[in-house]
Amino acid sequence: MKAYWKAFFLKNGVSISAYLLISIMIWLGMLIMLPQFFMFDFSFRFNLPPAELGGPKDVYTMSHYKYMVFGSEQASDSYNVVDVWVFVRTIVTAICVTIFDLALCYPIAYYLAHVARGGWARLMVIALIIPYWVNELLRAFAFKIMLGTSGIINDFMMWAGVIDQPIEFVLENYALYAGLGYAFILLMIFPIYNAIESLDRNQIEAARDLGSPWWRIHKRIVIPYAKPGITSGCTMVFMLTAGALAAPQILGGPSSLWYTQIIYQWFNQGNNWQRGSAYAVFLLFSTIVIVLLAMKAFKVKLGEVSR
Amino acid sequence: MSADVQLDNVWIRFGDFVAARDINIHIQDGEFFSFLGSSGCGKTTILRAVSGFSEPSEGRVLIGGKDMAGIGPNKRPTALIFQNLALFPLMKVWENITFSLEVAGVGKAERKKKADELLDLIALSGQGEKMPNELSGGQKQRVAIARALCAEPDVLLLDEPLSALDLKLRQHMRTELRAIQQRVGITFIYITHDQGEALTMSDNVAVMSQGKIEQVADGTTVYDSPETSFVASFVGENNLFEGKVSEVSEGYAIVDTPSGRLRARNAKHNGEYQLKTGDDAFLFIRPESLKFADGGSYDNQIKANVLQHEFEGSFWQVFFNVQGARRTIKLSMVNDGGSVGHEKGSEAQLGFSADKAVATPVGMLADET
């Protein structure tokens, strides 16, 4: 171990080595581990007034997790029906959004990587990126304006005579699905694009030459090759969609809650950070478990994804 | 089954660039045919037109007498072996080999059986469960051949498949390829920039330059009787003299060069003698046909100054300065244990017979393109 560090410092020079170590420590420690650790710790504590912090009442408890599942003891239901239902709906919707994004982005990524040429491909990449220079909130509002009852889409369809009553996109949550679907597509396109781009074109031609129809080329050659990219794209889109806040806040119908909104409420309106932390920790772990299960089901190894 | 391949007035253009101009070739059923040329000469373009990855801009490609226009690569009776082999890295060797059967909907048991047969053919028995990256270069090469043969093509197309191998293996694979071709008896069309490969394996060779066919003939004819200056300078080594034709007779031409009056065979292209009196001409003589005159009688004699000797084991290469010759003149002689004689710096008389030399019209030289 000592020899390792000595070699490390010799190889990179003292100042650069120190800089590397410190920045990695800041990244790992301050940005990743510490916040998660405090969140985790918080979720097992009572919500006490400042005066009682560190006092005899400040002990660890499972009460927030209990509440999350069983609800308040005064409530008539034996389970926390509202929150559990919101959780399930959030996860199911996030999975649907992920599948939809994959279906949408795979062809785009393939087109960019193997069909489009030179200037046209670059133009497409720019067209994909530029909208993301705009803040997420603003994009959500833009969707809301576009999909509102007197928004451009309803206006156009009324004018064209397709409908005679405006469709309640927002009320019916269509706007939410559209917003969520759009929010993270870049994170789906680029990993897949990266994976497909390095695929040897000759392999596609070889398969073609051996008589393969296009669908089989994708099934047997392109998709297996792009699997790590597809996995990392799906993981990111799923995680971020399940944890999205801006789109549900702005585009969600009044009767629909996203799980993150409940967390947000505990932190901000409920002024109960401990309970909010418990919800957040639960969301984090359950999404991780779902991702790992999905990877197992599709036979992807974690090492391949970070390739 | 096997089929002949016919290229009829084929032109292939990419925008303004002409990759193949007016190609007319008839490759016989069961023939081992090579396209030989340096990179960018259009040989790969022609191969892609035969395999169906591109369509000729003009003209027709016929396989087994059938016009291939509008027929995609997956529907043609051809199989292509790629330069980088393009094995599927995520499939096992046996799956690679039998991919064409998988496409055709053949059951797994039967595919495995076929794979075993082909693995026997390429001397890789029992290696079917390996992944391609677990094989050596030569083994991958053979798997690529098996994969192509599994599709039972009428014509096998090979795009410089040996170029990635080291010299020893390459020479071994030449013999192997030729043997496989004779065993399966189908038409092979082979693309290469390596004249050694083209000359050793092929029944016939088409020498190409800048999208044009320079000569189609068997290996010895291409080597001994080049029809154009390009072929003479591209295939093997040749000494070059330049001059003007002063006389032609009975298939020979006399060329007046600054180095002397030299007689050579008059090159024949498409059945016609190329030179007539008064033409500017190139005269080619191979290093191994050039001799020290030393009192012997030769049709042609030239005076030369010995520049240096190079020892190459079985050969001596001797270089000369010849007055009026644009380039250094080279003579190869078999090393039979004796010395070259003719010291560096001395003057020597060189001679060669007219039958060994070829005179062509002034044209493109291979190293000047």
C-alpha cells in the first residue's frame, strides 16, 4: 500500500497528486457520502424542537418508516393508503416513461450513429442539445402553455376540426407524462449513441450479407452490442424520472401527487425534515433495488455499464 | 452450386469521382479470380457492386446469368469476407459460423451439426463454444471463411482478408485458401494489393488502376507480358528505359534510347500491337533478365557503372548508373557461392535478350500515380 502511494506520487508529481486526491475526496466525501449519510441518519430521529436536540428524547426511532407504511395511528385505515398508492404510481409511471423513452431514443441514437452523415448528424445533435440549455422549470412551463386548454395544440386541433372541446391535457396528466418523457431523453440518447457508434459497420453489413433482415440485425447484432448503453440510459432516465420534482409540480393535475412532492411537502410545509428524509431514503433504496432487479432480469452486469 | 460473374460496361460514380470506369469482365464458374491494385484503385468498389452493397451507376452485374439490379446483399448468392473479418464478437464461434442458417430459420440442433462439420473443414474441431476473441488471428480468419461458406454461396468474395495477418501466417493461408477453393469448387473473387497473393492463388488476375482495368490474364502472362506501362511497373520489379520507336517488325519494336538502340517485344493490348514507328515508348526489362554481358552475345547491350552490391541471401542485387536512364538500373543474380565480380565504381557491359523485354507506349507508372 505504501509502495502504491509512493508510485502514485512519483508518477503524477507531488502537486498534481495532491490536487487529484483532494478533489476526489471532496467529490466522494462532501458531495456524495456526507449528504446521504446525514439524510440516512436524520430519517431515524424524532422531529424535536431545537431545545430538545441532544437531550434525553433525542434517540433513534423507526417511527417515520412506520408512518410511511401504516400511516398515522389515529387514521381509520390500517395502511398509509395515500402515500403507498402515490409511491406505486410514481414507480409504475417512471417505468412506463423509461420504456417509452427507450423506444423513442433507440432509433434516434442508431440514426445518429450509423445513418446520418457529417453536417446533418452534427445539426441533429445540436438540435437535441439546445433545448436543454433552457432551465428545466421553464421547459415545464412551456409544456404547460403549449398543452393548456387554450394552448396552441388545443387551438390548432379545434381549428382543424379534430375536436370540438379542448382536451384537458393537464387535468388528465397527459402534460405530466409528456413533460417527464421529454425531461431526460438526452440521458437516454447519448449512452446508446456512444455504445452504437463504436459498432463496426462491417458487422451490420456482414449480417446483411449473410441474408439477415433488418429486424434480426438489430436483435442479434446492434442491441446486444448497445446493451450497456441501453442499461445506463434506462437507469438514469428511470432514477431521474422517479425523483423528478419540477415536471410534477408544474404539469401534474391537481389531484395527482408525485412521490417527490410528498417528500417536498414534509420538508417545506410539514416542517418535518426527519420524515421527509425517511421518504427520500426509501425512494432511493427502492429505485436502486428495482434497477438491480431489472439488470438481473436482462442479464446485464454492473461492470459492463460503467465500461 | 457455383456461378459465373459478368460485369457488363460497369461504371460506378460517387458524385464527380469515378471509382470504376467501363469494367467488362467475365469471371468463369469455379474460377479463382483476383483484382489487384493499390488502395483507391476501385477494386473494393467493384466487390461491393458484386455483393450488392452498392449498385453500378451504369452497366450490369450478372451472377449465374441473372441480372442483379435491385437485388440486395441479403438476397444475392454471394458471401463476403471482410478485410477486418467482422466476426460477431458477442456470439460464440459456432453461432457465428451458422448465422446464415439462423436467419433461414434452421433449428438449433441442425445448426450445431453443420457448425461441427465446418469446424472440421477449417481444422478447428471442438472450438465452437469459444468466443471469437479467444481465437488467434489465423483461427479467426478460418472462422470467417467457414461463416461465409455456411451460407453456401455461389460466389465467395474476399476483401483483402489476409492483410491483418503476419507474413508467415499469410503465406500459409494462401495455400489454405486455394485448397479450400478447390475443395468447395465455387467461384472466388479476391481483392488484394499484394501481388504475391494475386499471382500465387489466382487462375486469373485483373490489374486495376484509377478505376480502370489495365489487364486481365493469368499470373504468368501478367508478369511476363504486361500490356501497359502501369502493369509493367506495378507487378514485380522492372527497369525502365525511355525512347522513341524507330522501327517495328514482327511483334518487336526497336526503341532509340539515350542509353542505346534497344530491341523489345511490342506490347499487345486487346489483341493489338501498341507501338508504331515514331511513338514515344517505355522499355521494361526485369532485374533477373538483365545479365553481365562479359563477352556473351545479347540482342541488347548497354554500358553501365556499378553503384553498389546488395546481398539478399539467395540473391545479389547489383545497382548501376546508366547514362540516359531516368532511374537506377538493377540486376538480380542468383547467389551460387561465387562473387559478383565487377567491383563498385567499375564499368560493366550489361545485356538482355529482346524476348525478355517489353516496350509499351509512354503511360502511367505505378509509383508515379
